[in-house]
Amino acid sequence: MPRLPVPPGATDCHMHIYGPASHYPVAPSNPSPVPFAADLAAYRAVRARLGLTRTVVVQPAAYGLDNRCTLDAVAALGPAAARAVVAVTAETPEAELARLHEAGARGARAFMLKGAVVGWDGLPALAARVAPLGWHLQLQFDGGEMAERAALIRALPCPVVIDHLGRFHDPVPPEAPAVRALLGLLGTGRVWVKASSPYGVSRSGPPGYEDVAAIARAIIAEAPERVVWGSNWPHPNAPEPKPDEASLLDLLGDWAPEEATRRAILVDNPARLYGF
């Protein structure tokens, strides 16, 4: 269980569901092994242990543009408790976008690493397609590229959510140009950050992931009203033993000591971003 009380309506804004391969085959572009044991029953147990009540199911890179597993999970969790971030392209038909929206989609994921289905040059067209729906673009990429990508991100015609505290692959302090570029994007009022997966790039390691924690504190200080938290369950690229989700949630107490800020990150900000 987490050390600190979790407020009612607390939301896990970044997790994945992986179903049986017989029903949800991986895409040819799949970049990494798939933890097929990560089904909805296992996640429900995690959510209950953490005291969370809302979930944003994010389309895994493993499934490419096949959003069935993600949407099936959202349907099972119910419209009051779940939303989806799906994978689409600028060529996805209007009727399909409307269907996805009705099914709970509120964002389009652009995974800008190995296995990407949309490149950087395709982001403006994708953003233009999803903006009328009120969706955001969710970007995951190496934060070391932040400064060179900042102008493109600023120009996108919809809100942008940046995964995993910027995911700076090379260790950088908060005053590094790449982190300053991210803080500048936050200053536009249209860019959000997910406080998730500190273990993904940390060199200092658990329990505090202090190198990434310093960046997390800077992000929260800059724009606490546009930060959301995610477990990144089932931690698809983390080695065994996998991180403990309660310990990851407790880190938020270190990054945001004020109860009001934690409530914003866990409850109020997700409600605005995903329409709960």
C-alpha cells in the first residue's frame, strides 16, 4: 500500500493491457517482448492495492494501429472509470475516429522510438486530424532531442502530453538545455507531462531515482496544473524484478510534498485532460 493517503478519484494515467496472442497478435513493427500475462484481472488487483479509481489505458507499441485490446479494456472498466489513448494516423477515416472517441479515446499516441508508426514529419497532419475531437497528442521520444523538437511541438494545433518525465536517455541535470526546453514548452500552457517511469532512464537507480527525481521536481514546480501520474504497469521494458507500483506512487510524495499539488496531479488534472 502507498505510504500517503490517495484521494478519491485518483487516476493512473499511463498503463497498458496485453491480451492473449491468439486474440491480439502483435504488429510486425513490435519493438520489444510482450508480457502476455498483463491482463485486466491482474491490473485490477494493482489498482485496488493503490487505491486508484480511474485509469487511462495507453495503446502499447506492440499492437501498432490495432487498438482492440486497449478499447476492450476500457469497455470492461466502464465509461466512468476509464479512457484510452490510441494509435491512429492522419489517414484514419473520420468515422473510425468518431468510433474511437465514443469508445473513450481522448488522445493519439505517437511513439517516436523503434516501432514508430508515425514519424516526426507526420505529426502536424495527425494533430490536425485529432484536434477537432478535443484530443491531445501523446509523445514518447528521447528527451535529449527536446530542444530540436520544441518548435514543432509548439506549432501543433492541439495539446501535447510528453511521456515519462521527458525520458532523457542520457543523464542530465534540471539546468541542462534539453530540460530547459521542456520547461519552456510547459510555459506555453498547452504541453503536459506524465510523471511516470522514473526507472526507465535513471542511472542512479532505486529507491529514489534521484537523477530523474530532480527533473520531476523541476517539472512540477514549473506547471503543477499540467502534470499527471502513471504507473506504467506492467513495466514492459523494465528488467525483473519489476518496480513496485506502491513505491512508485510514493515517489510522488517526494516530488510534490504539498497535498494540494498531489491531489491536482492525481485527480483534478486527469479529469480536465481526459474528460472524467
